[in-house]
Amino acid sequence: MSENLSKTVAQANTACGTKITARFDTESFAGVDLFKSRVASHARDAVGALTTNCRDAAGKQAIAARIQRVVVRHSTSGTRLVRSEGLLTVWSDDTKSPQDAKGSNITWHNTLAELL
């Protein structure tokens, strides 16, 4: 999983011209069966949204100015993105998707764009 996250963040850094780092908060996943969890897809799709948001100059500028690190954490209160002081936290919950909270048309791209 960490290797895939590294590849996805490398693609984002290439697209955005950034040096964002990303990691899993492994302690938060204690007791979670990662082979049955959707955390890998949540991490891939959320970090991949950095790349799609860097398709234009405004997106590149916003990401470069506001995101330096990404941490993927386990959640029991919904899958969501939270941005604070250069940190983008991907909260991964196997029981509640982003669509549950915001409707079926929500995408990681749009969710990230709202935070920028």
C-alpha cells in the first residue's frame, strides 16, 4: 500500500511542481484488516485528486501554497478530506463514503477543490 501511495504522490508532484510527502498513519489502523479495507482506494483516489486539480495554473498555485503533506488515517465517522496548515488528512472509513455525506455526484476532485 505504501508503495502505491508513493507512486501516486510522485505523479501529483510531477503534475503540480510540488514536493508533497504522503504517509499512512499506521497506528490509526490498528485492528483493521487492511486486505478487506477500502483505505488503499481512498488514498489513491484522494491523492490522485491532487493531480487532477493541477490541470490548470490556478489549481497548481493553490495546491503548492496550501498542501505540503498528506496523511491517510482510519476513521469511524466518515470518509472525508480535511486541510489544515499545509496538511491534507484523508480520513478513511469503510462504512461511510464521501457520497454518503454529500450525494452521489461528489468526486475526490471536487471535494479537494472545495478545500483549496
